[in-house]
Amino acid sequence: MIKKTMFVYGLVLMLALCLVYTRVTTRSLYLQLQSLQQQRDDFNVEWGRLLLQEARYAEPRYIEKVAREKLGMVFPVREKISVIRLP
């Protein structure tokens, strides 16, 4: 009888320890999930910012402005433009 009781107590203790371990692990994983979701949201915000920046850099006005200011480029005069027609 004592062996059965000790076995039951041992089993209950083991199940209690498993429950504590499961709760601690679950809490840890939940905190990690929240951290990763926040990181995902930050990346989405940065991605949106980069898309806006890309659209700005692709505008002809911006390209022309950079070409004039940084590269010193100008439109050629009409006399220096030649058109080549292919047969």
C-alpha cells in the first residue's frame, strides 16, 4: 500500500514539475513571439519608407536635379543634337 501511495505522490510531483516547466517555456516563447512581432512591424515601417524613397529617386525631376547639381550636366543645345534613323 505504501509503495502505491509513494508511486502516486511521485507521479503527481512529476506532473507538477512538467506543468511548471510547460508554463515557463510557454511564457518565454510568448515573450519571444511578441519581440519578433514588434521587429516585423518595425521592418514593415522601414520597408514603406524605403518604397517611398525609391519612388522619389525614380522621378525624372529628381534625376534631372541630381544630374545638374552633382554631375554638372546640362541639356545640349539644339544644334548639337543629332537624330539617327534606322532603316
